[in-house]
Amino acid sequence: MADKGINLGKYLSQLPFFAILLWWIIRLASTGNVSFDVGLTLGVLTHFALLIASSLTPVFQGVKSSSFIQGFKSCLRPAVLYSLLAAVSTVGYHHVVQKESTAIRLLERERFIDEQLGSEEAYAHLQAADPQLLGLDREEARHRAKDSLNFHFNPLWHFTASLLLWVGTAMTTSLFISALWQWLRAWPS
């Protein structure tokens, strides 16, 4: 008679999708309950914890790897998948779900630039502190600062930066987990 128990391995292979769903639940539950900065920190730390859990999927599944490279690849696959989902989710959250809050944040930053570069006296003080500003007039400095700000608030840049961050973190985490996994397997019993 066949065992009709739950196939845990089937569900663990879907862990990156369950993990990103958990991230969305946490982020949406925290929306409006915490400040923007605390929410940002919460989102990043939650992504990191879920990325680690995704990297551990092969260990939970009991995958036996004969080599370090095989172990690394096994850990890296779900971690990179989670990284892609994390980057898409981060952009989706900030530029779709929280579009108004992100626009308000952009306006606050623009207002800060205008305040800092609003008068010749304030700009002269900035020029004294930053020699790179000596060759720029106040309007050119303001224009460049706003262009830089708009670049950083661009959803495509946000996706690219998030993806690079999370793929790098996935590679480092997977490398650590696979090395630790090989070391623990070699540990004398």
C-alpha cells in the first residue's frame, strides 16, 4: 500500500514562492503602522531572512551532494529565484502599491534640495564644505541634484539595484551554507 503522507519535498521546492507571499503579508500588514524608514528596514530584513530560508531548501529536502560545487548549485537555485521575486516585489510594493507614499518621499527630497540650494548664502556654505561644487553655479547644482534624485527613484533603477543586491546576497549566503553543509557532513560522528 502506498504511503499517502504529505510530500514535503514538493512543497519545499516551492519555498521561494511561499517566502515571497509571506514577505507581501508582512509588508502589507506593516503598511501604515510603521514609519517609512522602519518599514524599509523591516522589508529588507524580512527579505534577508527569507533568502536564507530559501537557500536552505536543499538542506531541508535532504539533498545529498557529492561535491561542494553541487551543494552550492543546489543552494543557489532557490536563492536566485527568491532574489528575482524579491526585486520584483520591492519595485511592485514601492512603485505600485505605495505609489503615493513614494511620490511624497520624492517631493520631500526635492523640497530638501530646494531648501539647501535656495539662497546664495546657503549655497556658498555648501561650496565651502564641498570643493566639487566650486565649479558649479547654484542652478546647475540644483538641476544635477534633482536629476540624480529622479534617477534613484526610477523603478527600473530600483529593480536593477535590488536585483544586484539580492543576487549578490544569494551567492554569498549559498556559498556559506554549502561550505558549512560540506563541513558538517564531514564531521566525525
